[in-house]
Amino acid sequence: MQRRQLGKSDLQVSPLCFGGNVFGWTADEPTSFRVLDAFVAAEMNFVDTADIYAKWAPGNKGGESETILGRWMKQRGNRDKVIIATKVGADMGAQGKGLSRAHIMRAVDASLNRLQTHYIDLYQSHIDDMETALEETLSAYADLIAQGKVRAIGASNYTAERLAEALQVSKQHAYPRYESLQPLYNLYDRAGYENALEPLCRTEGVGVISYSSLGSGFLSGKYRTDGDVSKSARGQVVKRRYYNDRGFRILRALDEVAQQHRSTLAAVALAWLLARPGLTAPIVSATSAEQLNELLAATRLELDAASIVQLDQASA
């Protein structure tokens, strides 16, 4: 499987990244192990998680996803075969939040313990912290890289203005720079990334790892009626966000392109992302090997120019 360089780092990642937000939430530990096994068996190597995953699930306190991922790597003995990305900064309750030096230093050790590893390949600022100076955050990351605890750093949910400012601070002080951005981006949610973040990332050579790559499942075509909404925990969110004329226009275009290519809507929606210049790896999640296989098909699907134009126009 061809690898893609993440930003200007030395990280070589698969064209799909597995989203570990499902671990300890909609996927229990045995299920998580099965889909991770299937993912690496398909020659994929990139897994994304966060310290806060899956704090929102009843009975959870955060750290469940990292813990499951750590147990899987320990049992399989494959730490050196996978690229692990995790995040810091979201509200962990009593354990703190934000991107201060003190919190980052506490949080990284907690993540390393849960992951049962001595280093994190990609450590990401989960949410921008306007109350902490960028210099403080980036100097803390510089120390973690010097200590060997982190290989590269990335940003998630940053505006173009703040990402540009962070890159400038790194340049001025010779700090490590954010090598990746994790934005909300898919065939429906386009403007937030394309208007300002995409040109910045392409100019600066920042890798892009899109999340919600299938619009919470809407772009897979499984949500089309009010009846479909009740079948999933995310159904109401999908209805509120995507049930409109533009959303259904995009589905019709996906139906047509999928039929032309004898593929599925999910594979086509991901193939559109994979063809986007500057995008490194869409994040995908699955709770079964069958679901995963449908998503992996995107890496073997090369959309022709006419199909990309059709999808671009439908989602404009």
C-alpha cells in the first residue's frame, strides 16, 4: 500500500486513517481489536485517537479509546508497525484542559501510560486554546520532541488565522511546527476548509487529516428518510445537519457516480477526498470488518475527471 508523507515530517502514513473515537463507545474491546486487525491486514497503518475519547459515553471518564488501542498494540506486539496519533486539550474534567505547558506535560504521560508506549507519533492540539500563548504551547511540544516522547505535532479545529500564526511562531523561535491539520471536511462540509485553510495548508506543506469524512454516515446513503434517523445514535444530528435540498442533491450525485463505477456511496465520497490536492488521509471509522471493507474500497477507486466535476457541482 502506497504511503503518503504527513506534512514535512518523517511520518509515512496510509491513505486512510482509522478514527478511534468508536473504541469504548460503539465498539467494545473485542470488536475494536477485530477492526484494527482488519485495518492493518489491509496494509493500513494510521490510527487517530484522543485522550477525551470516549468521555461522552455513559459510565466513561475519558481515556477509554487510548486504553483499548494500547492493549491491542501490546497483545499484537506491533507498536513499530503503526502510526499513532492522539490529542490533548479537550476538557477532561478534573484532569484539566487546554494547551498550557503544565497540562500538556501531565496529559502526555497519561496518554503514554494508556497507550502502553514510550512515544506518540503525532501529538495534536485538539482544540485551540486562546488563553495560552502559542509560544508556551509550542515550546512544550519542543521539549517533548527533544525527550523522545513525541515525533511530530499537529493541530485540530484551528482557524486559518490561528494556524498561520502558530506556523509563524514556530519559524520565529525555531520550535517544531504543526505538520498536520485535522479539520471537519467532506463533500457536504466544504467551505470551512476550502475557503482559507486549504490554500494555507497547501502553501505551507501542512498535511491534512479530515474528520467526519462521511458526514456522520450521511454520505454513505444510509440516512434518507425520517425512519432511518431512529436506527442510529447519530440519527438526530444527521437529520438536523444534512436533511435539506443540498444534502439530498449530493446523495443523488453519489448514487449516479457509484452506479457508474459499480461502487458504494461511501467509497465514492472517500475517493473524492483522496483525490483532493493536499489532503493526506481522510479519517474513517467502522464497527465491523464488513463496514471497514466498504471504506477500504475507496483506496482502489480512482474517480475520473467527469465524476469529480459532477460531485463538485452537486456539493457546491
